[in-house]
Amino acid sequence: MQIRVANLYRKAHNLSVDEFLKLDRKTDFLPFVANAYEPFHLTGDPGILEEVDDYVRGALAQGAFDKLQNSLTLP
């Protein structure tokens, strides 16, 4: 399932393998897919892609927030 969803996502967003691997390191994409096997197993490609897009956007936003929070220095 992970390979299938990864390839679906890569093709939908025109990502190279290297670009996808960088995204996976930032977002834990593949573990997310592994944990979502049951719902993905019963969902068509458009639904899977929508769910994964939402997850990736949230993970990237959280990563940006964490990075900003870590860069702030409190008096």
C-alpha cells in the first residue's frame, strides 16, 4: 500500500523520487500511509490523494511552526 500511495502522490504532484524522499523525511509520509491502511484500502484514489494532501499540508505547517518556535529566544 505504501508504494502504491507514494507513486500516486508523486505522479499527482510531479515529484522525483529524491523530492519525495525529502518530503517523507519532513512529514513521515510512509509511516502515515502504513498506519492508515484500513481506510485507504477501502477508498478510491481521489479520496486517498485528498487525505494524504491534507496530512502533508498539516505536517509541513507543524514543522514550520516548530522551526519558528525553536528559533524564538525568550528574554
